[in-house]
Amino acid sequence: MRCPSCLAVSPGRPRFCPSCGTRLAAATPPEARKIVTVVFCDLAESTALSERLDPESLRAVLIRYFALMRDQLAWHGGTVEKFIGDAVMAVFGVPELHEDDALRAARAAVDMREALDGLNDDLERALGIRLKVRIGVNTGEVVASGHAYGEQALVAGEVVNTAARLQQFAGPGEILLGQETWRLVGPSAVGTQVGQLELRGKRRTTTAWRLVSMRSDDPAVARRFDVPFVDRREPLRELDLALEEVIRRRECRIVTLHGEAGIGKTRLARLWLARAGERGVLVGSGRCRPYGAGGTLLGVADAVRELVTVGAPDPEALAVLRAGLLRDGTPNPSHQETSRALRGLLQDLGRSAGVLIVLDDVHWAARSVFDLLGDLAEELRDAAVMVLCVTRPDLFERLPDWQPGSRLALPRLGPEDSRLLVSELVEVMPHDSALVDRIADRAEGNPLYLEQLVAMLRDGGEPHSLPPTVHSLIAARVDGLGQAARSVLECAAVIGREFTVEQLRSICEPDDLGALLELLERKCFVEHRTEVTFRFSGALIQEVVYGGMAKRRRAELHERFAGWLAVASGGDEAVGTHLEQAYRHRADLGPPDEHTLRLRGGAAARIVGAGTVALRRSDLSRAENLLSRGADLLGPDDPGWLGVSGRVAEAQITLGEIERGRRLLSEVLEQAGGGADPLVAAHASLYLAHFDPSRAFEVARRAVPVFEEAGDDLGLARAWTMVAQEAQGRGRFADTGTMLRRALGYALRSDAELERATILGNLAVSLWLGPEPAPLAISECRALMAAHGRDRGTVRAVVGCPLAVLLATRGKFDEARATLEAAEHVFADLRHAYAGAFTPIFSASVESLAGRWDLAEELLHRARARAEELGDGQLVATASRDLAWALLHRRDVAGAERLARTALEGSEEVAPVNTAELRAVQARVLALRGADEDVCEELMERALREAGETDSPVCRATVLLSNARGLLSLGARDRGRSAARAAAAEFAAKGHLVGRALALAAAGRR
């Protein structure tokens, strides 16, 4: 027991805390959140009734009415919470949850209405009156009190009010069901949709259904037994072998088929039963029920009843069975005589043919069923009889001494079979592989869960919500645990899907933790992962357990675990996440007090810290998630909100959420401007300048002194990078080395991985396009990767892209492609949005040098489309430039001209290093179209002048080679060959072997 004052844990349950002396209150069951079904029943026209009858007569009528309603509700497992005037309110699911609470409630409502007919016959004879009721039934979450007040269930929640409003809306003799109730009982119910009701006190309309009657409780009614059966060949084979052996040896054998709820036991048993019947085996089946009319042997009686309709049993045995078992499922006149008669009947039937009995849901069966089966197994001789008991594993926990002849476990479906079943269930969406994978992964191999998740999505449910049927199954299992075991499970649910014994001890009170974990493992709630690590057997189990805890308890456990993690160096993200959950749960319960606000502050500090580190380490998705949560915790009134929101926007932009990020950055800049926060404003302005290259240099220049004054190394790294990029745009690649290495120093001091990678990538681009000879440039790129790329995939990727093109210039195409493929894998993991634009550009450069122009064109179309989505003018221009060359290669002159013209029309956003090549494209187009030679040469000269202003031999050589080809097509052979030789010289100076070969080939044309 934990002391509420000093939080010390005491063994046992002492009256006083041994540490501080505080009196310890007796333990009461904690409050719990439960999905329950509420029934409201009210007399219709009761005012007229009270006017008509004398108070004494009215009281007598109401006493009989209340008793009748209470009996019907109690019969189905409901708890009457209160009588209000002439209304009855009952709850199904408190104090004990059942997996079929909604079904019980609906059946109870129908029985209440029908039972009233019998009472009305008496009342009409005696008083000349007939009663009519209005009934409302609704399912949803409530908080059930751990305290008991008399026999009342004490529940609170919106579901109660809705049930009352449905009852008020119902007409005399009508039963109205809420939407959630209908989802749970719909396959077993006959009803019509009422439509959208505007119920008093509710802001939104409510969907309701008018219940007419209830169908059979056959599982096939509620399940999709129409879809193909997926991969149960091995269990069917084992059952076939067992039956064949029983027939061959002429013996009685009990076989137990067991597996978790929803795993497909019933369907497998029915399929196998039908197959056995087709082979001439006498078959009979029955199902044990959790409650209801009839004796404890009703399931056995159903199976025997089927057998006697097809066989010719012993008349004497049959007469005994008809006196009890076959009449009402009771062992009349006695258990011994019933057992003897059943053995005689089966002995008679089993001599002439094999007999197969299937008993489903034997986990609900009474002890008398197992005694009867035990008698059969021990006493029945010289008869081929097999009894298949279909059950959940709970049976072995309840009856550990019951030993059937053999057990057959039905496992979960494997991943591929799960996906196949989902594809069959969704039918119209088999092409949506992502949807299929999400459903299959969440259901973890349980066919019922798969079926219900698909049905929920088809009905418009939220992808992350839990189908009510699945929730009911799991919640009922959890509710059946003792308080100590459930407490351990709740603590584990707060920690996570996986947890260690040490972690549990940090927030769990029981001394017998080991024994409780063994119990939970036997009951298939948890499973061992390692010697000290456990894991929930299914993610949905953890979800239901967590959802069943009161928010106050969740908050307490999250806070307690955060404290332990902080001491155990659990990391900012883990500590902050648990503090955040503690704060949010407390905040949900009412206006935040001082303690709640402290939790919020602690959570914000930890989560922002973790998000900032994630952003520096290029973990973009994680950074965006953490920083967004941190900003939300801080709120706009907090002084730190602007800076955190700016980082959120940066992550969003890098992930491709351009408009969203720009809007947030603009908001940050507006609030931080005018001297409110110069540092935040400088960062926001600098980042926004990426979308306005014409202002980028000036913005960066103005930002440098702001960052210097603040000692902001990250800001200085970014500013100097932007200055260097402006020089790169002008084609002054040799000049950028100093600026980029200066920026790199700042990035290293600020431990900013993304900035480090960006700077190194720009250095590699300068090595690729600048005057450094290709062999030396390759060596320097590899040196950069060796110095900075170890354990940094982003660095290897951004340096690897220019390196790949350098390798291709040397004719090393396979190595270039392998380098690019490795980079693409890194960018895919990072979800770096811009990689979708620039990586194909590099790949296209490699493929065009390899002569695979068709593939290069395809890549460039993809790159240009992605660049346009991102709204990045520079990337659009670069992709357009290279795509124009690809189109020219296959003589798509119009397409190339259109791309060049469109790109140059936005020349303010186009770097000068690109404009030279774009004009060369235009000149080449004019030449191919046979335009005036002077016009063509004038444009060629302009392109050559612009290329000459750069220090890029690649740019100059490319323009020269294009001009050479243009001149040759105009017939100016000497000048064309001269330009080609000049291009070859530029390529040679760069060490560009492929380009030199192409230029020399052009120079040799006749």
C-alpha cells in the first residue's frame, strides 16, 4: 500500500504508514472508465393513469410493474441503478462487464416489453387498464464509482443522459437504440433506422434505431462466415487424423480446440463438422451459453437432439434422456442416470458409424458438463465417438484439474494470411495496400478483429478508434481479473507496450508482483520478451486496459513513472511524454491548479528539448511531432512559444508541408518583428528567404550581426550558408569554399546535423561544378564523408549525390548508381520532402551521361513536378534546364523551347548559372528550326558570355558543346568544330572524360 502523504510503499495493508505515521484508509476499488449499456424504461401516459386510479391501487400497480421490470433486467445481467418516479434505469456492465452487455440489454428491453403483456392481462381484468412503456437503450463510456451505495451501480457519463432522452423520444411500446448499441447488436436485431433525432440538451443530432425484435443468438448471424476461409489447413488435418484414429480404434476421445476470442474456432469447427458429415459420420453440435433459460446441459442436449434425428438410438436410453436432458437440458432424474443413458445412446450409435459431437463455447459451461464428458471418456467402450470441445484458454485457468484427451491450439493468422483476409473483407479496396497493411498490423492475426476493423472503416469510423465489439471482448476479460492483477496491468499499460519488472516496481504496489505477472502471462494478457522484459500480448489489450482507467489514476501513474524515469536517465522525450499525459488528464478533469500547471511547464521543457535535438539530428518527423506538442503546451502567451513555433515551421517545410510551414513562419515573424524578439525574427526571415532568392543575400547579410550579438551559432551557420548559396547561384564555386567552411564551423559548434549536412552537400556541389578536377573532387568528397559521415546517413546522402555525378563523368556508372541508391534510402527514412525533387535531378545527370536519355527524361519530369509542388523556383529552373536538354536529345524542339522560355520568364528566381544553359537551349532550338544565323549566333554569344562569368568548366563546356552542335546544324562547320574543341578542352580541364569524348565526337563531324 502506498502512503498518500509521503508516497512510501508499505508491505501488506497496515493501518498507519510506518514511515510518516499517516493513517492509511482501507482500500476501495478505484474508479474505472467502462463501456456500458444503459437502459431507461418509463411508463407511457402515467399522468392519466395516476388521475384514474386511487393512490393505493396505483402503488400496487407500480410495485408489480417495478418488480417485473427488475426481474427481466436482472435475468439478463443488468444492475438496476435507480427507480425515478415511474421510470427504471439499469446498467449492463457494472459492476461486472460482459462481452455481450449491449446484446443482453437489447434482449432485456424486448423481454420487458413482452413480459408486460402478461401483467396487462391481469391489470385489465382487475382494474381495466393496460400499461405501455417507452424504452431507450444507449451504449458508451461512463465512470463507474469504486464505492458501493446499497445495490446501486453509481455511473456517470453522457451515455446515461442520451439513454434517457431516447426513452423520452420513443413512442408507447417502442424501444429506441443509440448508434453504438445498434453497431453492437445490429446483426442479431430486427429494426429500422429512425434517423437523426434532435434530443433535448444535446448540441448534435443523434442517430437512433427502432428495435422490433431479436434474432437467434447463432454466432454465424453476427460474423462474416461468407468470406473465404484463410489458411487453417494444418488444424483441419490434425482434426481429420484424430477422427480417423477414433473410428479405427473404436474409442471415445475428448479433443479440445482452444484459442483466444475471435481467432476463428467456431468457424473452423463448423467447417470440419460439415466435412465429417459428408463422409458419413453422425454429427451433432451444441453451444454453451453464458446465461439464459434451460439447464446446465443445454449445449449437450442440442448436440444429442441432432444425433437422434438421424440415427436409431436405444429406446430405453432415449426415454431417460427425454425426461430431462432433451426436454430442458437438466440431468433429470439424476446425473448418474443421465450419464448412463447418454453412454448407452452413443454406444448404440457409435457401433454402426463414427459419431462426432461438437460443443462450442465450453468456457461458459457448468461443471456438470465436464463431469458428463469425463464419464463418457472413462466408461464408453467399443464405440467410435469423438467430442470436440471448442473453448477459450480461460477454461484451463478455471478448471485446472480437467484433462481432456488432447488439446489443439488455434494460432493467430500470419502476416500474409491476415492481409489476404483483409483484402477479401474490404472487397472493393484490395488495391489499397497501405490500408490493408494498417488493418492487418493492428489486428495482429485475429480474424474477428480484422473483420470488425474493416466494418468500422466501411461505416465511416475513425481509423484509430476501436470497434465496440472488439473493445467489449477485451474489456470483459480485463474486468474478470482480480483487483491486484488488474492494477499491475494498468501500471504496465501506462509504461507502454513493453515494460520491465524494474519499471513496474517503480509505480506498482503489490509485493507479489512476480506471481501476478505469471498469472497475467497464463491468461495471455502479457508475454515474456526477455528474462526481465514483458510485453502486452496485443496492442489492443494495452489500449483497452489504458482506456479503462480513470483519468485521475492515469495522471498519477504517468507522473510517478516520469519521476522514476528522470532519476533513471530516461531521456527528455520519455520523461516529457509522461508528464504531458499527466498534465492533459488532469486538465481534462477541470480548471488547472498549481500542480497541474507545474506538470505542463515540466512537460513543455522536456518535450521542446527533445524536439530541438531531433531537429538538429535531422529526425524531421519526430522533431515536428515533439515541437508541435511543445508549442501547444506552452501556448501563444508563453515567451518561448515564438521560438518553438519557428522550429515547428522549419520542420514542416522540410517535410514538404510548405504552405502550412510558411503560414506559421509568417505569423512568428509578424509577432517577433518590430524589436519584440530580434533573434526569432532573424531566424524566421532567413528561412522565408529561401522562397524569395532575390532577397536571400540581403536578408542573410542583415541577419549575421543579429546572430553574432546573440552568440547564435545555428543562426550564423544558416546565414553564411545562404551567402555561399548566392555565390553558387552566380557560378562562383571556388569562392564558396571559404564561406561554407566558416558556416560548417558554426554548425559543428551548434551540433546541428541538418545544417552540417546542408553545408557539406553544398561543398560537394561546388566540387562537382567548380574548377577542381574531377579526380581530386572525388577524393575530397570522400574525405568529407569520412570526416563527417560516420553514423550520419544524411551527410553521406547529400555528399553522395554530387559525388555520384562526378563518378559518372569518369565513366563509373555502376558505382554512381549504387551511391545514389544509398542516398535515396536515407532520404526515404528521413521523409525529406525536397529529396523527391533534387535526387532525381542527380540520377538523371548520371543516366544522361550513360546515354540512357529516356530514363533521364522520366526522372526529370518527376523532379520538376515535385519541385513545382514545393514551390521552389530554383529547383524548378534546374529541373527545367536539364529536362530541356533531354527533350532536345530526342528532337522535341517545341518542348525544349517551351521549358527554357518558361524558366527564363521567372529569371529573378533563376540562378545565373542556370540562365546560361537555358539561353544555350534557346539558341540550339533556333538553329534546329533554321532561324537566321546572326540571330542564333547572337543568342549563342550571350549564353557563352554568361557561362564565362562563372568559374564552372562544366557550365562553360556544356554551353560550348551546345553552341558547337547548333553551328554545325546551321552549316558553320569550322566554327562548330572549333567550339567543340573548346568544349573538349574545358571538359578535359575538369577531368570530365564522358564530356570530353562527346565534344571530340562533335569536333570530328563532317
